[in-house]
Amino acid sequence: MAPRMFKGAEWLVTAATRDEVFVPEDFTDEQRQIAATAQQFVEEDVWPKAGRLERHEAGVAAGLMRRAGEAGLLMIDAPEAYGGLELDKATSMLAAERLAWAGDFSVSYSAHSGIGTLPLVYYGTDAQKEKYLTRIVSGEWCAAYCLTEPEAGSDAMGGKATAVLSPDGTHYLLDGTKQFITNGGFADLFTVFAKVDRKHFTAFLVERTFPGVTVGPEEKKLGIKGSSTTSVIFESARVPVENVLGEIGKGHKIAFNVLNVGRFKLGAAVLGAAKMSLQTGVSYALTRKQFGVPIASFGALQEKFADRTADVFASEALVYRLAGLLDARLATVPKGAPRYYEAYQQGIEEYAAECAIAKVFCSEVLADVVDDVVQVHGGYGFTQEYAAEKQYRDERINRIFEGTNEINRLLVANGILRRAAKGEIPLPREPREEADALLAPEPGDPAAPFAPERAAVAGMKRVLLLVAAAAVRRHGEALKNEQEVLIALADVAIQAFAAESALLRAERISPALPEGKREAVAAAVRIHAFGAAEKAATAARRAALYVAEGDALALLLGAVRRLARLDAPGLLPAKRRLAAEALEAGRYPL
């Protein structure tokens, strides 16, 4: 784990060293064993039942959840006192990555073990945990999370579900409809959000069998068809007062803090899905022939494999770098301390922007992977006979889950700007400072390994600070309402964090690698950094055009041209080298 404690967004102004990040190569034997257990569960238990899951045969999903519990895969985040393992976030994310190969069931697993379980872990009373948590982590009961409503998606606080205390003071009567509830068809326990007396947003633990609870039919979805998605209707549903979760009126803390966990775990899950889809594409290209040769020999397809392999390398580096940040911070919270989970949640919230970055970046890498894999298959990729078609459909939800990617981009930008307002991230105060920053020398030794990539990462960060400063001067407090500007700023931040994560991982692991693998890793870093710089420059130019004009605009555009770029000699040989590595392995090779 990182020996130095980094604050959230500190990476923008403080360069980490290669020894200050957690990388997948740091996994312990115990973590690798849990990953192997997850993989074995997927192959032996889930894959043989895939068709039955898609047909929603009664009892299949719940039975698999029980098997996951028996394998210990539901216990990772739960406290030992209630049958859990209470392991670190790196382990939790690794399990989520491997479970992604379960396809539809991975959605059910993630909803149960994440947003279905963690509200109870973090906010439940001892009595509530004693009653419910042991059942949940064993898989005896399945869990679901009920936040979204027909007219309240991204605006979760705008929900209309209500709760009124019964005249005898023993129950709350819940009324309202929750929509798009994962595991709704078979969950035994729902975490439900409603407004007490129409104003106090509050969470409740609601059993499926409580009077007044009705589950709607399965939604007919574009993808993830084998997962259960229903509405849940509450008609004067009787919920005992002891089933209030947390405090009356503090439900927003539960809703939003738990979603931070959902975001970084989703980042890990879509990483696993990207690896699976890339393997699908590579395997097909090696066997499909056109013009008498395997299509894997065509440069047009090799470039796709190289680009996507480089992106997956960056996703993997980003996800586990974040795991290291989280675990280092959470390790400072003494177990058993008063208000332990309050401090624990604050530790996760410290990296809310990075959690959002992981969700956005990794889900969009998966989108690129599945799109290219369908293209590699040609017409066959459009048929249900091949896995590429299902992977393409299943991917789409990930840019909507856990807050849309647009909402998460706003979280990234606003999180950075809030820290800037508190002085934690210094922004240039006036154009003269911007000019001085533009003229500052490039950091580092130009002859050092990965020097061009390191300079490009530093340049992306400087451009972000310059454009953000101009945006603050232009809009002041009103900047929080300028969504187009915020999204452009977030895009620069996302690319910078991902590129730096890939770079730091490569610097960390390269010395111990054999020459061939070291060349492949170097190729991945160069390819990804080039693409990241191009995307960051496009976003920064867009932001500059939104917030500046005249000489100020010229200054910002000049900064983008000079700083947010990577001259990448040898880019085509690097792509051919990385594609060869993927094709030789028959899968993601790094």
C-alpha cells in the first residue's frame, strides 16, 4: 500500500512516485485465492445455468446467490461479527472483476453484495445486523436497493415515496413506487428510501413479506436480460419503527455514500467485462479467415486490439490505484472505535471524485471494447449466435448504473472545484500567472524512461488548472450551473488520472519484467498516453472556447497546444507490438 497518505484530488498538484501506488502485481496469495474462487464459481456454477437465468426460471438466481455465499464471495465487505470477512477494498474489487465473467448474474451479485448489503453494514444498529446481516452474507436472503422512482432518477432527492407513522407509533406506512430495482424479482430484503411526513428523506429496511409490499413484473430490457429488474410497489406497507435505517431525515447520507462504493466496484466489474470481451474478439480474429488468411493478420484489426489492450491496461491501473488509496485511508480508522463506520464512510467520501472517475473511464473503455469486438466479427457480431452481440447489449447499462456518466462527470468537476475553493488545489489567480505557468519548463529528465508520457501527464494537469481558473473567473459561484463547462473540465481530469495511473504502474513493474513483456507494457503506456492527450486536448479546447475570448482565449489555446500533447515517435510499431502480444496470448495479455 502507498506509504504516503494522499488526499482526494491531490494527484492534480502532487506527483506520486511509482512506489506510492498499489498495482495488481501487489496482490497477496490470499487475494489471488479469492480471485480463483470467484473464477471457479463462475465457470462451474454460473455458466451452466446461463440459459435458465435468461429465462428467469424460478429459484435459479437465488440458488446461485446461496452458492456464492457458501463460497465466501458475499462476505468480503461484511464485519466478522456477523459472518463476514471484512477484507480490504482491493480484494473486494478483485472479486467484482472476476465475477464480471458471470455476465447477467454479475449484476445480481454486485447489487446484492454492494448497494444491497452495505447500507446495513454501515448504518444498521446491532439489532438490525443481528437480524438480517448474517442471512444476507450467507446468501440465505437476497438484498436489493430501492432508490430510483418513475420520476426521480438522477434527482434521487426528488422522490415522491412517503412514510407516515401509524397512530399507535409502532409502524411506518410506506406509499410509493420504486423502479428499475435490480434483484427485485427475488430479493427478500429491500433498502427503501422515502420521505417521512413528505419532507424527511429516510431509509428503511423492508422485508418482502411485509403487508403492502408488491413486486411488479420483470422489465423487458435491452441487455442483462438474465438479471432481475422490477418495480416494487408500497401501498401502506407496514414497516416496524425499529426498521428505520440510520436517522430520520439522514437518508441522503446513506444513498450517496453507498453509491460511492457502487461506483468504484462498478469500475472493477466493467474492467473484468472488458477483459472478457477482448478475449472474445481476439479468439474470433485468430480463427476467422478472409482472403485465405486469419483476419488477425490485418493491420486494421490489429490497431483495434492494440488500442483496446492499452485502454484496459490503464483501466486496471486506475482501479487498483484507487483501491490502494482507499485502503491506505481506511487503515487509519481503528476498528471498534466509536462511530467507526461514520469515519469509514468519510474515508471513502474523501475519494468521491476518483470513484466517479473510475466509473466513467472504465465503463467507457468497455463500451469501446465491445464496439470494436462486434466490428471484428462483422455481420456475425450482429447475430445472437455469437457472444459479441450479447456483450454489446449488456455493456450499455453501465453508463447509466450508479449515476449516469454525465452526473458522474459533474461530480468529478465539482469535487475538484470545491477543493480549489478551499485552497487545497491552487488555481492561477489572474492571466499573468497563467502565462508564467505556460512558460514553466517541462518537468523531469527528458532522457528518463517514459519521459514523454510523464511530460504529457503533467501537461494535462496544468492545462486543467489553467482552464478551470479561467472558468472560475468567468462564472464565479454560478460555475456549478454551467454543465457543459464542468463536463469538459471533467474529461481532462479523467484522462489525466487514467494516463498517470497507467504510467505509474508501468514504472513500478517494468524493472522486474522480461524484455518482451517490458516492451509490451511500454507500448501500452505510449499508446494510451497518446490517446489520452488527444482526448484531453479536445476537451480542454472546448472548455476554453466556453469560458474565454480574445487574448485570454488565445493564451488558453496556446497552453493546450503546448502542454496537452504527446509526440509519440514509434507509435505504429508500438501498436503492432502490443497487438502481437494480445494475439499470441489469445486474450488480454498484461
